[in-house]
Amino acid sequence: MVIEFKRPGRDDYSDHDLKRNPIAQVYNYIDLIRKGEAKDKDGQELATQKNVPFYGYIIADMTKNLQRLAENASLIRTPDNMGYYGYNQNRDAYIEIISYQKLVADAQKRNQILFKKLNLPTA
């Protein structure tokens, strides 16, 4: 699993610059891991088998530029219009773009019963 967080409010994404395309960044990380060129926080190579499927998540504000990148990558808009998802067959990778707002809203929904049991505010 590869998770890419983007700074809130960022909207300088680009089709032509790898450093400014979070979708290409996730695919690049997947390629590095598959080739055995990626390392963990301790400097050890990440070991993986060749046919392991990958899941990539991009957490970011859903800006117009990011939407354009997602559509150019043939990703599908989620039914709630708060993200995109798709499968890249060449990389055996599922990718999902999730807006910050959706991430927080889903977390609140999932944990609402816990907050209620603990008598905590549920916002």
C-alpha cells in the first residue's frame, strides 16, 4: 500500500512534472518497490514478490487540477463526487484519490457510535 498525502490547498499539479503529479508519484513508488530499489525508514530494501497487487491512496483537496489529472488517468469519479478510483492493469495497482473532507466525514461516520458510547461530541 502506498499513501501519498498532499498539502491542503495545493493546486499546482501538472501532467508534465513528476514532482507535481501525485498519480505519477504513486505509480513511480510502486515501480521502485517492485524493482527492489525502495527502502524503508531504516534504509533496508523493501522486499516484495513480483505479482503482489498494490493499492495507492492519494489524500488531497479535490482541486480542478487534481480532477483533470484523475480524468486524464482514466480514473472514475466516486458516486459522492468526493474522489476518484481506478485500476491500472499494467501495474496491477488500484488507486484512489480521496478528498480531505471525505476522509474526515467517513471517519466521523465510522466512529460515531464509539463517540456516543464514550459521551464525546460527534461534531
